[in-house]
Amino acid sequence: MYVDGIQYGRYNSDVQYAQAFTPSLNVLSEHIEKQTKYAQEYEVWQRHMLKFLMGFFNKTNSKGNEDIHIYQRKSACELHDDGTIGGYQEIAFDGKEFFIFDKKRVMYLPVSQDAVMVSRLWNIRYDATDSKEYIENECIEHLKLYLPIISNDLEKKVIPKLKVSSSESESGVKLHCRVYGFYPRDVEVKWIKNERHEIDSEEAPEILPNPDGTYQIRVSVEVTPEEGATYSCHVDHSSLENPLVFPFEFDKRSIFFIIIPVCATLFSLLVIVVVCVFVYKKRKKDHKNKHKRVSTENKDLKSKYTQNLQ
């Protein structure tokens, strides 16, 4: 759940409870309880919609077990300064845009070829008036309730703190950049090599909430230390005039202990290659000598045979 791009709460299906991310909203405990019950019912309904789509497109394997499929619904409402309202709703299936909600016609419109096939049945089975009611009334009521309480939070900005560290990995070294205590939620964190090249992270970093309403994130990358190479963590956040750049300096002893095993491995591979080449050449030479010896013996036999005939 977001207001002006800032997440203020969410429903966790694992514990089946709605949680406010902004501490100021904790005064609405009764409202949060109602939202929890609504979300629990909504979760059941959304699962029903997902199963309907999976059944329609036969998204089961031969053994009848279901693969992983994703159903997403995004509903948004807008309250303008002049009092007018707006809003929209979008539905996606397996990561692809599927339906959009037409408020004027009160129906779902397909936006993909697959959606065209199921749109008529979808509009018959699922009454779109509920979506219209939510966007134009319930969502707007929630927005009016939240705005006076979280207005200060929407304007609040807290500068992030930063720590970098490292740990050994199978291929070299893993660099960690932990950014914490920042607000609002949106932040960009990346590792840069030699002040130019961004290093891709194999892990998908997740922004997590802190108990005080701020956020934290950790971005990790694997690198092989190179002599003369530099590594730095770059952080860009709305609270900063300029991005934070925090360089990481390798401990020379750590680099030594990393380079030695790598060199030992390369040396071992080189020895194996040399031995293989030596064995190959020796066998080739032995085969050539054997062939030459057999050829000489044949010539001698032929000469003796000719002399006997004479």
C-alpha cells in the first residue's frame, strides 16, 4: 500500500495480518484490524481468480501438479487539489499485462491476445462494479483518512548511513554494502569498479523496514581482487544533494591469501597440461620408432627372400 509513491503498509499473507510501516498510522489500530479482515477475504478471492486463469489456460503439468504462476492486481485512486477524483486498476498474469478496468463502461478490457480469449467469461464471473466502488469511494475515504496523519512523513527525509565489509567466497571475495536508517523508501545502491563500471549483483536486494519507520538494504557482489583495481559503493537517495561514494580498501594480507590459492591452481593446471603434452609426444615418438623398426624388418625379410629365389 502506497501514498505518493511511499509505502505506508502491507498485508503479509504468511501471518495474515496488515502492518503499518509508518509509525504515525499506529493510532488507527481499529482501522488496521478492519483492513486485516478485508485483506484476508480479498486474498481468498484473488486465489480463486488465479485458479480460474490457470484452469482456463490449462496451466498444469501431466501429473496434475501446479507450477508457479502469478496473479497481480494494482488498484489506485487519485484525489486532486480541486476535489476531483480519478483512479485506475490493472491486472497482470504471470508478469504480463492482462486486463485494464474501464470505469465508464464498468468492465475489464483485454490488453493481450490471451486476455481476449477469456475476457467475456471474466466479465461474466467477476462483477466489475466492486472495482468501481473501491476506486471511487473506499480508496478515496482511506486516502482522506491517512493524509492528515502521514503528511509530515511524506515530507520527511532521513539521510542514509553506510557500512561496507567483505567475506571470502569460492571464486574470490564478496563485497557487502549495507545502507540503513534512510527515509523515504526509494534508494539506489550499486558497486562500481574503477569509478566507471557497475558490477552486477547475483542476488536481488530487498529493501526492508526498520522498527523506527526507516529502511535498510544490503547489496553484495562477488569480485576477484586485481592489482590497481578500485571498488566503491554508490548510494543515491532523495535526502542527498549528491550521491554517497564509499570506497572499499582490501587488506593486503587478504589479497595475498586469495592470490596464492589462485596461482597454485593455475600452476597445477599448467603442470597437468605439460605432462599431457609430454606423454602425447612420447607415445607419438614411440609409435613412429616402432613403425620405422617394423618397416626395416620387412625390408630385411624381403631382401633375404629375394636372395633365396636367386
